[in-house]
Amino acid sequence: MNSSAAAPPLSRGVLVSLGSSVSFAILYFATPMLSPLPAEAIWAVRALVTLPFVGLALLAMRRRSLIVEVGSLVRRRPIALLGILICGLMLSAQLWVFGWAPLHGRGLQVALGYFLLPLVLVVIGKFLYRDHLRWWQWVAAGVAAIGVVWEIVRMGGVSWETLLVALGYPVYFVLRRSLGTGHIGGMFWELLTVLPLAATVLGIEIANGTAFSEHPDLQWTAPLFALFAAFALLLYILASKLLSMSLFGLLSYAEPALLVVASLLLGETIASGEWPTYIAIWLAVAILVLGGLGELLRARRTRLD
């Protein structure tokens, strides 16, 4: 009776992953409600709240050893701390643009970057790590490239917001992998290194800005927003543990799709000249999803046989 009532591990992982995507979309949609708090201050609050949240999550999961592991790395190779700081600044840039974009009507550009991100990772995996690519992954990358070329011809380039996400995250992931800090313990250290900067930014906003003084409710809504963001991050991390890498990667496309919906609800529109780019990227994503599902089904049949 109890076993039938409990959700299977796979179903639980899917629900956690979708819960993470929905949570990030809610954050995207809710960000303008923190106005007139600037994106820099929103990032600072997120960093200051997420650090202890990640620390408590590691303690709850009995993974404190991950923090100790990175600390040992820094003691053996002090130069590694510089790499961790760079990773912390790169992660901060991503958290900042996630808050800046919906405040300035650029949410669609950031969402497009999240659509392109897995495709860029596929290409990097092939040429940097010699990963084997399936034919459908090559096709998806080619279709996405057509969309990017169209945007370059139309606008003379791709927006910096799109490039920051689509290229910034891969560099961040590669650097973390080279340092050996590609886990939540590494993220704890990254947030720790930017803690002085976050405290300074928030302190300047409190001392010289007017957002908190003119809108006292931000004193509790901003930390609550940051706490919810940390919760969404925890769901994302849990999903990565509960699901296979392939299924986790496929479900990650739900987030940018929901970010597009949130951006449209905030009043943004897709211009007529932008449709070829979006259609090409969405088609590339569809190819990756269908190809990945096919791989999962074939692997499942093989196990059953």
C-alpha cells in the first residue's frame, strides 16, 4: 500500500525538475515587482541569502565534505582561489542579467540565450572534450546556426544578453571542470568569494539609494524573493541527482520556454523580423528533444530485453 502511494524515483525527479523550471519562471515574472530596486541590488540580496541556504542544504544532505574538499584544494594550490573567484564573478553576471532583463524589457533575449545554451554545450563537448555526437545533434546545431546567422545578418550581431548566457555559462562550466569544483560545494565557495562585493553593493544601495527608504516593503519582499530563488536552485540540484543526465538535459528546455511565456506576459513582443531566428532555435531544440527521447526509449528497450 505504501509503496504504491509513493511516487517512483523517475516521476519524482521529473516533478522536481519541472518544479524548478516553474519556480525560475515565477521569479522572472515577479522581478519587476521589486522595482525600483536595481538589478545590482537584487543580485546582492540573492547572493547574500543563497550562500547560507546552500550551506544549510549541504549540511542537510550530509555533503559538508564537498566544502572541505574545495578548501583542501585551495590550501594545496592557492592559485585555485583566483579561479574560484573568477567563477564566482561569472555566476554573478548570470544572476544579475536574470534580474536585469525582465526589469528592462529584455527577457526574450535572455530566454533565447537559454535556448541556445545546450546547443553550444553540445558543440563544446565535441571539440573540447571529444564527445561523440549523434547525427541528430549535428542537424540541431546546424539549424540553430542558421537562426544565429539570420540574426547577425538582420541586426549585425546577436544581442549581448543572448551571448552572455549562451557563451558565458559554457566558459563557466569549463572553468569549474578544469578546477575540479563542478559541484554544489564549488558553488558555495564561489558565492563566498563574491560575498564582500555583494555586501558592498547592498550597503551602497541602502546608504545612497532610495528604493528601500521609499518602499519599506522591499526590506522583506527582496529577501523573500531571494529565498525563493535559492529554493528553486535547490530543486534544480535535486533534479540533477534524481534524473539521468539525458533526461535532465531534455527537461531543462522547459525553463527557457516558460521564460518566454513570462516575458510575453510582461508585455514584450517578438518582432516580425525575429521570428526566423526563434523558429530556427525552437526547431533545433525540438530535434534535440526528439532525438534524446529516442535514445532514452532505445536504452529502455535494451534493458528490458
